[in-house]
Amino acid sequence: MVKGYWIAQVDVSDEHGHGAYAKAAMEYLQRQGAKTLVVSPRQGRYEVVEGVPRSRRLIQEFPDYETASAAYHSEEYQQIRKLRQNTATVDLVIVEGFDPSL
């Protein structure tokens, strides 16, 4: 089965206010079967080699694309998402993983 992913780039403008969103979102994502693969720059090294990234990057892995998409579009996550409305600017894509055998 091909995995699904959330790939986010984030600029936080209100660290304190954003904390409430981050806590609620992580708890929700864990319940959806998501696995955090990347939290940068908090962990690990990174190098910008092209483009203009935001200050943080996050990659969440889901069992499949459908789960990743449903998690984002759910009413529960949309309510959680409102917590970050005035605390951060976010670029988020949902992508299906690659299976070289297909």
C-alpha cells in the first residue's frame, strides 16, 4: 500500500498562540495513524539549496493518501486548524507516496 503524506512549510508569527494549535493537531494526527517523519529545524540538519522555504518544515506520514486527505478535510481538524489562523502562515500539500513497483 502506498503511503500518504502531509508536507508543510510554516512561518510562526505568534509562538505562544501557535502552541495550542500544535498540541491539538499532534494529538489529532496521532489518532489518525499519522507518523511524524520530519520536524525541522527542531531536529536534524537541513540545507536550503533552491527556493525560499519557510522557517519550519513538517512531514507527516499516513497509512495511505485517502487517510491523509480525510484527516485534513475532517470537521475535527478544520476546528483545530482555526487555532492557528492568526499564529502562522502555512503552505501544506497532501501527496501520495511513490511505489516503484507500479
